[in-house]
Amino acid sequence: MHRLWFQSFRGLAGLAEIRPEWDALLAQSPDARFYHDPRWHEALQRHVLGSEVHYLLCRRGRETVALVPLEAVQRRSGPVTLRALRLPEHPVSDLADVLVAPGQRRRGLFGALLRYLRQGFPGTWDCLELDRFTERSVLKGELGAEVYNGRADAWEPV
């Protein structure tokens, strides 16, 4: 079995570059919602978000198996400024999620994402905020499908 690996694409130009793969992934996803659609993300980027989004394509071998949109924002916490990565968020769009191909759920996506963010992600960040998803969210299922075993890089499939 092939390992999961990620490639990052940034902003509207990145979205345009991965649009064919995103459309193909969306077409095969029976649980897709409006906030999974690249047209929605394009509208958010053009009209409401104050920062660029990193679109992380996840592949297993050569097959695209997931897309993780992460917005880079700065947060003040007292005298400290934190660089946070989060699902794209704005008052007009309080829901977001990852898009995962059928048959690829619960197969180590979250652990692979954390490894990529720590070792290969082109941006700098201090915290990862994942809190704007529904009860039926793919991300919620992925987070619940992996456990932390006490080591810094040790999220593993259950």
C-alpha cells in the first residue's frame, strides 16, 4: 500500500491549478456539501476572506484521495501573536470540511496531515485550529478514527 503524501497549492492561482483534480474528487464524493465545492472556495477567496488559503492535495501513490483547505491567520493572545492554520472561516461561512474520496476514510489522513504540516508545509504556523465542522463531518470522523499515543508525531489509525 502506498503512503499518503501532500502537495500544497496557495490562493486563487493554486485553486485554479488543482481545479480538475478537485472537480474529480468532488464528483465521486456522495457526501459532498456546498462548502466542498471549489466554486464556493473561489467566491470566499475573492470576496470575503482576508487571507489566502492553502489547498493541500493528499495523494496515495498517484491517486488524489483528499483535499484539505487551510487558511493562515494571525491571532493575538495577550502580548503574543500566534500564526494559526484553520479551516476557512468567515461569518458568511461558518462551516468547512476536508474532502475525502470514498474508500479512503479512516486510513491515517490526520496523522499524515500533521506530519506534513510539521515537516513539509511551506508556511510557518504555531497552532492548528480545527473546530468549524458538523456532526457528520469527514474531519470529525478522521479525528475520531485516530488516537494520540504520546509521541510528538504519533497519531495513528485506530
